[in-house]
Amino acid sequence: MKAGRYIVIEGQDGTGKTTQADLLATYLHSRGIDTIHIKEPGGSPVAEAIRGVILDATLPRTPMTNTLLFTANRHELWHAVIQPALKRGTWVICTRNYWSTLAFQGYGEGMDLSIISAITATFTDKQYMSPDFSVVLAFDDIAARQKRIASRGKLAKPDTFESKTADFQTRVQEGYRQIAKEFEIPLLDASRSIEAIHSDIVGRLEKSQLLASS
């Protein structure tokens, strides 16, 4: 049995990651490929419990604490859910991976990027840190992006990171651009139609030859 493929769709909230992951999963299913969509943070009972703490802005934390919480979540999700699925031959589409922590805790909160990478490498592995296929969705208009988020409805508690200042959001946005450049990840314009973005992602996946080897 061939191992599954690990696919990551990255970007800030409001860029349409979940929508694109769901569409891509549907497309892969239509090709006869067993596929699951998992969201970071979360994905297992333990990971969901950690997610509850991460997203609760009423709990003040240091950038290092945030990094360790995200890493604990990833360690659990990778070893308990994603890696076993890949070994079964299932393709895993994950919205976010550690690049989010580089963007939010590194560029946004000022953590040393090398420390984030070292901690992640210690508690996941090389396969986690090097997905088979990945894209970053970017939305330059911060106000329009936040309008998308607001359309989802009011949260019971303020979101830890979306409730931060515009300066923070700008640093994260620029962080994603730097990450895409450093790791050679396609940076896709998320202001386009859902259909146009999906077509772009599928086209890039087909060119990657991953489907030919499935």
C-alpha cells in the first residue's frame, strides 16, 4: 500500500482555507483517493482541549507559552491522527501547520524563528515540517478579511489573535509572505473567487505529479 500524501493550506483567518480544503478533499475523493481534512489547532480529543485554551483571549499568555501550546497540539495531532492516516494510504489535507506559529508567534509576537523551528522539529518530525504539497492564501486587504471573519457571527469569547491590533495583523501578513518566499510555497491571491482559487490549487497539484503517483 502506498503512503498517503500530506497537504497543507496556510494563511490568516478569513482567507478561505477551510473552504479550499473542503473543495480539494471533494476533488480528491472524485479521483478515488481516500482523503481527510484536519484543522490545526484541534483534530483529536486532546488537541481540541488544547485548542480551547489557545483560542481563549481571556487567558493572557506569553509568546513562548503560545508556541508550546501549539507545539503540544501538533505533537498530539501528528502522532495520533495524521501519521497513522498517511501510513494507511489516506491523503491528509491540513489547514495550517507550524508555519502559522512562525507567522503569529514569530513575526507577530516577536519569538525567535529558529527557536520555533527547533521546538517543532523536536516534537514532530521531518515529514511534518516538509509537506508533500502546500499553498499560502494571502488577502492584502485587512479590513475586507476581517469583514469575512465577522460574517461568521459573534464568538462566545474573543479570539486570541484576531482580537489583536492592526499592527499585529500586518506583521503576521508580512510574515506569511516571507515564509512563502523562504520555503518556496506558492502564494495565492485569496481575494479571487472561490472557484478561481480552487482551480489554481488543483492545477498546481496536478503539475506536482503527486496525483500521477497515487
